[in-house]
Amino acid sequence: MLRRYQTLLGAIYALFDAFSVAFALLFAWLIRFRVPFLPQFHHLSFLTYMSVMPVAVLAFLFASAVVGLYGTTRQSRLRTIGIAQGKSVVAMALIVILVLYVEKELNYSKSVILLSVVLTWGFAFLVRFVARWLLRVARRQGFNRKYVLLVGMTETTALFMQQLAQQTALGYQVIGYLDFAPSPQPYAQPLAYLGKNEDLDWVLGAHIVDHLVMTMASDDHGTLHEVMTVAEAHGIHALLVPSFLSILPSRPRFDEFAGIPIIDTRYTPLDDIANVVAKRAFDLVFSSLVLLLLSPLLLVIALLIAMTSKGPIIYKQERIGRNRRVFPMYKFRTMLCDDDATEPGWTVKDDPRRTKIGAFLRKTSLDELPQFVNVLLGDMSVIGPRPEQPYFVEQFRDDIPRYMIKHRVRPGITGWAQVNGLRGDTSIEERIRYDLHYIEHWSFSWDLRIVILTVWKGFRNHNAY
């Protein structure tokens, strides 16, 4: 959804980004060599430090263009923009370091490079923050509006309007709708009925319309074709909201087979081989480091279990993994030997079956540490939806819509639901909602964020008994 000024706005952003890089390099030099309390020593000349500025500016602008920062970002969250800018400054730093290495300028201060990277990101993000705030103020005052015309009045229309109402700051305004006849509306401010579908040509000529959104039944092929033809004749951007929206993921992917367009109704980012390789490599490296660094703790826990109760140290329990495959999930045993293998069920508060150390291990989630072995074996991932027992999977698959989609990916030791407090005895429906959101929007940076949140919030589980 673009206006003609989008190119101009992108150019303005690029200009401010260039100034951000230049000012960041200048301030980094001033901070490092002109702040009195910092240690001073012989350093390169000011001009030598500033000589990398053209390279840094071009590298940042090029990287920003690659990640889409100069296209339309009207609907992008600030967090998404900040992450994209972070990628750009990292690329800029790598290119600058490479140039310095080629030029054999090895005395260039690493502190200046680091400071310029941080300041560039800060200045560039501040520009976007201020620009977005100004645009939102302008849109609330009626400027920079985008006018939308709806064709059709269905349940899909109501869903579209509900989402649009939550995004008022984006500046979209629905001028009315076309349909075979006026329809009852559940909105606080009913939409204006502008005529029948065949009146579209006249309506587009009489009103300013930026986007035409078709929300009629998708099987009404004749009307769809006529509406598209009229919209193209007026040069209006036409969008189709499918009537089967409820069965689609939040990010459906369009593919092609023998020249026929196909909608992949269950595409996830982890269907791409590059993402699978990146996630698996992280799993292997991270799990190996955890098992190596925490090996003394693992040994202590094993000894305490052996000393306080009879039975095996490691407890194996069948769980359902990726592609509905059953695998043995490893945990430190936390219950009395005769009770740990009873019928499927959850523990309850003050459960008498727990061992002396079992309650502590469950509360701190330390009983989950052996699952890093499951990660190395390929049964699990560090991050992902928590796996469930076969008994409960069979129960939930019929009671909870879209429950089985979680098995498209490897289950995890921790996940998006868990860092949001959905652990232990909490709502399965809510947990699935978080799991599916994670699966459909996966990114490597999101996995890193979940790891950080898991460590930051601690391993203590208030819902674990």
C-alpha cells in the first residue's frame, strides 16, 4: 500500500540515515579522544578516522535498502524496524572492518568502531521514532489519510473492520461499501452504503479511493472479475480478503505448480532449508555448551537423586514430537520410583509422590536439563512448543482447534508460551495460541530473544508441582 510520496519518504529516510552514520562516527571520535577521564594515548589523526565515513555511509544505506527500510514501513512495528536497523549496522561494521584490514589500518581504535555502531543505531532509530510519531499526529488530524472502499458485506468484512479499528494510527479510513443491498452492521459508526457492485465505476469516479478491498464470497468469480477490471481501469490498488480466512495461517505463502497458483495453507518459516539449518546449528552448539558448562551441576543433581530415593536417576517418558513421531523424553526423576510410571496425569500441589529433592527440581525446572541430550539426538530443539504425552495429544486434538499444527516443528525445552507464564497447570488453549504464533512468525532473532527471556526471568516455575 503505497502513495506516490513513498519514494520521496524513502529518500528522506536515507538522507537522515547518512547523517546518522556521519554524526555517530564524529561523536564516537569525540567521546573516545576528547572526554578527559578516559585514558589517552597516541592515536591516528582525525582525518584518518573520518576517512572511513563514505564507506560506512554507503554500507549502511545499502544494507538498509536490502532489509527493506526504504520501502513502505507503514504497517511495520517499531521493534521490527529496530531489528532491521540492527542488521544494517552490523553489516556496516563488518564492511568497515574489512576495508580497514585490506588497507592495513590496524591501529584504528576498536572503541570508535563499537561506539559508532551503537550511536548509528540509536540515531537512526530515533529518526524513525520521531517520524512515526509526527505521521501519527498528522493522520489523527486528517492528513496523510488513505481512503478504502469495501466491496461486499460478509463475516470477513466484520473481521477486516475489527482489525482496522485497532490500527487507527495507520491512517486508513473506510469511505463506505458496495453490495447488492444495504446490510445490517454491528459497528458503532455504520459504514455508508454507496450502491450496488455494478455502481463501482461511478463510485470510483466520484470519490477519492486509494485501496479497494474485496470482501465478498471468493466463489463469486463473475463479480470478482468485474470488480478487478473496473479497479484496473481506474488504476486503483485492489486487494482480496478471502472468505476462507479463518483456515489460513497469519502468513500464507503463494506457490506455483505447473503454472497454477497454489496457496500453502500451512507454510512456516521453518519450511525453508536455510532456516532449518540455522536453527539446528544453534541447537547443537548451544546444547553442547550447556551440557559441558553445567556438567558439575548435573553430577550433583544425579548424586542427590541417587542418595535420597531408590530407582533410576533419569526418567524416560514418551512424548509426541515433530511429524507426530513418538520419542523418549529425558528428565531427572522427581517422583518415587513406583509412582513415576503411573497412568498419564499431571502432578498436583503438594503431591505426595514427589521425592525430597523432586519438588525443588520441578520448581526450578532443573529436572528438564537432560532434555539437552534430546536436542543433540534431534528429537527436540532448544526453543519450540513443549511436547505432550500421547494420551493428552489424542485428547486435545479433538477438543482444541489447530492443536496438531504444533507438531510441524521440533518441540522445545522452552518456548514463547513458557516465557509468557504459560507453564505447568495453565490454559492449554492459550498455550497453543502462543505456540502457533511462534511457529508462523519464527525468526532466529526471536529464538535468541526467548533464550534471553528464559535466563532473565529465571527457571522458577510457579505453576509446577
